[in-house]
Amino acid sequence: MSTSPDAPVPTGSPAPVRRDAEATRAAILRAARYLLARQAHADITLKAVAERAGVSAPLVLKYFGNKDALFARVMSFQEDADALLDAPLERLGRHMVRHVLVSQRERGADPLLRIAFAPLHGDHGDVLRANFRTQVTERLAARLNGAHRGVRAELAVAALLGLGVMFGIARGSELRAMPVDDVADRYGPTIQTHLDGGPDDGGPRSAAGRRG
């Protein structure tokens, strides 16, 4: 029988309780993200989050304090960006593609796609946009070499968002039937092209230039 998050900590065995607490927090965050992608922020209640997560509303308050604190976490891209960008620059395109697909298949959550729902949320949508810009695109741009880093980062992220929409929202049947690594092999170079840049950016020469 699993340990309740509110159960007393048994002497000498804190690990299971800690794991349950982490799982509960993760379930609450998943539920809040799910609702944020479908409803305006003002219409989402802590009760609805709790029901979606399979916990009590007081437990949501215990772990996050209040609705604003919970959604401050949900509207942050910081942790997602940590994982999304966790690869050497020369292999980052393939890694980013793979991370988006694995996140959707295994967690049912795209690390970037929340930004597509910013128009639902009024002033809170502005918070989403600002977080996305500073935590994702500007952070990616800072890792790039050469000129035009900002636009190259935005183009790379735009291509990833398109992949996420086709996989998770349009639910393209052919794409979803492919192994993740096959998609990463095909689509990764598209992302990597923007990350590396072309001759005008101080990056590798174009194929035509190499042939010449």
C-alpha cells in the first residue's frame, strides 16, 4: 500500500515519504499545466487542479501556498529549459527534438507548447511570454556563436514549436508512428542549421559554397 503524503514519517525510513511528496507535487503541476492549456487563468480553481491531480485542495495549498504561487511555477519555463538545452551545442538540435517528443510521449507535456496558449490568459499571458523570452529564446541565443544569434534562436524554437503542434495537437499519425530517434535523425538537422548559422552568421559555409 502506498504511503500517503500526509502520513507520519516512519523512523529511519524517510525516502518513501519524500518520493511520495515529490510525486504529489509533480501531479499537481501536471494538472495545473493541463488546465492552463485549456482554460483562462481566472477560470481555474484550486479545487479543479486538486481534482485533476487526484488530491485534496488543502494538499495543493500545503505544497504551493496559494494559486498565485502555484501558477508562478506553472508559468515558468526555467526547469524545462534546463533539460531542453542540456547538450553540447554541436548536438543540441537533435537533443531538443528528442526531448520534445519524449516529454510528450512519456509525460504528456510539451516543454514549450504552453506558450501557444498565452492569448487565453490576459495579463498572465504577458507573464508567459516574458518568461518564455528570457528563459528559453534569450538563453538559447546566449549559447550560440556568430552573428544574428537572436533570430537564429527564435527560428530554432519556432521549428520545435511546429513539431510539438503537429505531434501533440494535430496528432499527425505518420509522425506519431515513427520511433523518436528516427524523428530526431530527420528533424534534428533542421534545428541544428539555425543553431550553427550560415556563412553570413559566421557559421559553416553553405552546401553550395562547399561545392564551389
